[in-house]
Amino acid sequence: MGYVKTAMLMAAVTALFLGLGYFLGGSTGMVIAFVIAAAMNIFSYWNSDKMVLRMHNAQPIGPRDPSGLNEMVAELARNADLPMPALYIIDTPQPNAFATGRNPENAAVAVSSGLMQVLSREELAGVIAHELAHIKNRDILIMTITATFAGAISVLANFALFFGGNREENRLGIVGTLAMMFLAPLAASLVQMAISRTREYAADKQGAQICGHPLWLASALERIQQGAAQVDNIAAERNPATAHMFIINPLHGGGRDKLFSTHPATENRVAALRELAAQMGDNGTMRPAASRRTVHAQPFQTPSHDDDVSGSSLPKVGRHRDRNSPWN
């Protein structure tokens, strides 16, 4: 159902683009706008991983890291039938994570220092599995294609103010043209957000299947939501366009299922994971929310490029152990 809904949403944004071009720009204007937007997004597609990692000052985690994260990710990648992604650490106390890259062979997973300080080993495994699901489902590609059309719609809407209102075949008139200039990009953005939210549900489900324990991911989502509400992510606040990439919205005030939110409500995601756990017969346990400690991540010293995060500054993966965990 997730793929069907995504396909329908992508069809909607494509139809919106073609319709706007027909009414306002004509065939020539539509082609020109599409070429400009496509060129911009193709560049972003090939360089998005480097751009996003640089925005968040992510540092590579080398194969000799003492935290055990490499071994965990390698095991989960094998479960998902994926090549090992590149691993990065972000120096922020806010617990969060994201995946980037144009395909499974050129993918990266970035985790924050706060995430490794706060989550248990099992919860961290659930988060990594979620990010691997994004990679396996090629969600970055889906969002890039959608961004191409959304960008083209914005460009075409801007052209409409100067060219659309004077065209004899434009039946919208100047008032309709002005309305479309604002409403079309807004509609495209809403569809883009809806696709992002649909892919989050799909990654939750597949990530739970990759790690084998939906409740691990459910518990992690609750803890990350708590941390995101309490702790600022300065880099994300400076680059809000990257917020949709994180497992939980890193920007404050985006926790609920609002029209303009790039993420579904955490409680809805947790409820879906609990239902999946019942179907899978997962008898893993989540600690009650009241017994969980408030998020206060320990200071993290950003490693240099020379040590490739192979020193002792990288926190050990998880403090709590589940006797049923395959990584004990």
C-alpha cells in the first residue's frame, strides 16, 4: 500500500506540473522550466550526500572504531541484503540519525553523538535498520524525483506572473494567474511532504523486519522524540530543508501530525510498530516511558579527519543489554 500511495502522489505532482504548464506557460515554457529544474536537481542528486554531510559537519567512522557500531551495521546490512554503507558521526547532543546517497552502492548513514549516548544497543539497532530500509527502498531517489517536479512547478509559477497573464490562451486571467503562482508551489510542497511521510511509515515497517524486533524501533522513536523536543540541533535549524531526512523531525514544534509536517506523529508510528510486533510475535519489552531518564547527552569531542573516529572519543554502542539480542 505504501508504494501504491507513493506512486499516486507522484502522479499527482506530475499532473499538477503538466496542468500548470498547459494553462500558464504553454508547451515551450513548460519544457524550459522543466529543463532548468531538472538540471538543478540532477546536480543535487549526484552531490546530495556530500552536501548534506557537510552541512551537518559529519565525520567518518573508520572500520577500527571501538564502539561496535561497524559490526552492528554490517550485521544489519547483511540481514537487509545491502552493501555496507559508509558511517558518519554528527557532533550534536540531540539524538537523531539520517541516511543519504543516490543508491545502495553509494549510501551513507549518519548518527548523532547524542543518539549513541542515549539509546540502548537494541534501540540503536532499530534506528540503523530504519535507515537501511530507506536505502533499500531507494527513498532518496523517490524524493529527488519529486523535488525535480516541485522545483519545476515553482519555476513555472514564477514565470506565470510575467508571461502567463498576457497569453491569449490563458483562461485563468490575471487573478487566476496570481492565485496559481502561490497555490501551485504550495500544493507541490504538500504532495512532497505527503510522500516523505509515507516513506517514513514504510521504512519503519521494513526496518522492524530487518532487525526482527519492532519494539526496539518503537522504543527508540519515543526516546528520540523526547530528545528532539529538549535539545537543539543547531545545524538542522540552519538547514531546515534537510529536516525530512532525519528519523525524527530535528526542528522544534514538528512533533504532531500537522499538514505541513514532514514526519508522521511519533505516537502513530509507535502504534503501528506495536501492532506489527503483535503480528510478528515479538515479545521484546519496552521500558515504561516514566522510568526512562531525561535526555542529557554527555559532551562529545568531535574527532579529526586524521583519526577517522577510531579513538576512544566515540561512545560505546548502548549501555543496556537485552539477553535476547544477537549482538551481545
